[in-house]
Amino acid sequence: MSDVVSEVTPSSGSAATIAISVHGPVGVMDLVVPIGATPVDVGRAYADQAGMSGIPLLQTPLGEHLRADRALAEMGVESGTVLIAATGVRRARASDDDTHATQAVPETPEVAAVVTVLAAGAAALSAWYAARAGNDVLRTVTVGVLMASALAAALPWGRHARQRTSAAPAFAAAAAFAAFFEPGDHLMAAVVAVGALAAALTAAITRAMAPGRDQVLTVWIVVGSVVFGVCAMSPLMEWNARVSWAVLMVLAMLGARFAPSLAVDVPDEALLDLDRLAVTAWSARDKSTGRRGRLVIPEPAMRRLVADATRTVTASCAAILLVTAVASPLLLSSATIDLDRIGARCLTFFAGAAILLAARQYRHVAARRLLRAAGLSCWLWLIAFEVGDLSTTWLTWALVVLTLLGLISLAAAVATGRGWRSVWWSRRAEVAEGLTGALAFASTVVASGLFRALWEMTS
């Protein structure tokens, strides 16, 4: 057995070198190789020194094969490492095949998110059908399936666990709605309150089992608790359910305005350079070129902060869309008296306009689209209820007028779409948003029936 010291010409140039020992059929050979050398380079050098006709395969002492397309340093080979030069055919172990097969499967979080949204929508439709079918056996089976789905989705393990756990509260809310629904508008607020509470509890349990922080589950807990408190207020105080729906519309409108400021909440000590008094996030850096002082927050922490805030804002906008899509039809259908009906329609219109105007401030594409969908859902429900009250002649004229208004609005949106970024359009939009918000607050007094109750008391 002979010891030979040789240098290997690297396949990719590098200044640093490492010393390794290669055990093979002809003995031990000590080689000094660059960091960028590959196992093929080392095997070729060993074959040249040993007079072998073929290039051997390099392995670790434990039998792990070194990939030929990667550098030695990338695979953890350091100075003093002992490698084995093997000849013949090598059969991969079953564990290696399983690992490579698992790594070959691509991660598709976008597809998983779409699938979970569709599953949550299917759960809501099935709960609605089972609750109104009048068949106790069908309702029991549906509730059991939805509860089992919520339990399976709440387990925070496996691939796409983050997307799956985000849909678990939706399954729990659908199961609660199917179990406690009773015909009639007088109990609808209580049923919605129970569903919101079930969603909040499921999200809290799932978040407790999750290994890390999950902003979507946090939004589920907050929104579910708020909806439960608002909807439980009407049955407990013996108020009309319109009060809860009107309050939810106002809260959704305010959430569209203040959600980013609540999500991007950075402590002052995290942005403060204790030595240089750099108080802005843009001046925070991980490393300093000078000798004086050090900065408090590293760059990975800033990236994590931005990612967490993005998920929080997106989840908040999705919650706003869900609340407006549910509260607006309930508000319009529960307003049967003319005065209350006028207030409900005005509140739906102005709240939708305020949400649409608030969406212009969002630079995140998904959040902006969710808010626009929320504002348009309010207007679509308003149009649907208005069309239902019209006769055939008025219905035809209404469709014609709405089509013309839609074309005019589309042309105006295309013309001014890029103008929101200018100072002139931004000021006009700010004034319009404040005006629509004030009108929505004023409409809440009429939509909830408070104005009519005071009028009847004084008349």
C-alpha cells in the first residue's frame, strides 16, 4: 500500500484547497484538491496515478455515494476527509431512492391554496343544502363528514400543511351552521355566532399544535371572535338581527382601511440603532462597514417580518371579503320596512365604495384583488335585490341603464387607472374615501333601525 501526494486540476477554478485521502484498489492516495473539484476530477486523478483504465466512483466510509455534478465542498467534504474509490456497479439503497423521489416532487403552494379554497366553498354549500333540506339523516351525515374533515385538516403535518390548516376553521364553521340552523330570520344571528365561535376555536387549537407561527390562523381567531361578539349581541339584547349585520359591514369597511397598519407593527427598539440612532427600517442593515457600533436587527429578521406581514394582510383581506359577502345579503333581506330598507341599501352601497377606494392603497396584488372583490360583492348583492323588486318593464330599463353605466365606468377606470399614483388623483380619492365612509356611518343609524325607533318614540 503506497501513499502518493498529488494535486488535482480543478474543473472550476478556485484558490482554496483541501487535503483528502482516497482508499482504493491499489492503496491509499493523499490528494490536495481545490474546493471546486468534483468527484469526477478526484476519481480521474486517482485512476491516472494508479494506472486504472476506468474512473472509480467516490463514496464516504459509510457507503454514501458522492454526486458527480457537485463540488466536494458543497457536499461537506473538508480537509482530512477519507473517501473510498469503488469500482463496479453500485446499486442505490432503498432509502436513497425514497429520498430522491421525495425531493423530486415539486412544491405547489399556489395549487394547494386554490384546492383548499374550493374545498372550503364546497363545505359551505354542503352545509347550506343539508341545513335547508329538512332531512335529519342527511344533516347528521353532513355534520359528521364536515367535522371529520375539520379534524383531518387541523393536523399540522405533511406536505402543504400550512394551506390545509388554513381551511380547517371553514370546515368547523360549516359543520356548526349545518347542526344549529333553524328556518327563520330571528335565529340567523345566533347561528352565525355559533359558526364563528367554532371557527375561532378550531383555529386556536390548530395554532397551538402548529410548530411555528401562522398568521392566517391568527386572523381566523380574531375575526371569528369579533363576529361571534357582534352576532351574539343581538339575541342577548333582544335586538333585531339588522344591528349585527350593519355593524359587521362597518367593521369590514374599517378593516380595509386599518388592516395594513395593524399587520405591519414593528417595535421601535427593532428599528433603532442604539449607537447611530437610525430610526427607519430602510437604514437597518445586517452588517456595518465601519468600526463604530452595531445594528440591532439582522436582514433575515426583516425578511421574515415582511413575509409575516404579507400573509397577515392577505388573510385580513380574505376575511373582509367573507364578511361582506355574508353580511350584505343578510342586511338587505332583513330590512323589510321602507325606511330601514333605504338605510340598508345606502350602507351597502357606501361601504362597498369605501372598500373599493381603500383597495388602491395596497401594493400587494392578491390583497388588492380581494378587497376589490369585497366591494364589488356588496354592489352585486345590492343590484340583485334591486332587480328582484322591479317589474318586467322596469327590469328591462334597469338592465340597459346598468350596462351603459358599466361601460362608462370601465372606460373611466382604464383612463384613470394609472392616475391613482399621482398626487392630484390621490387627494381626490382620499376625499372620496372619507366621504363614503362618513355616509356609511350615517347610513348605519338608519339601517339598524335606531333612527326609526327614536322616531316612533318621539312621535
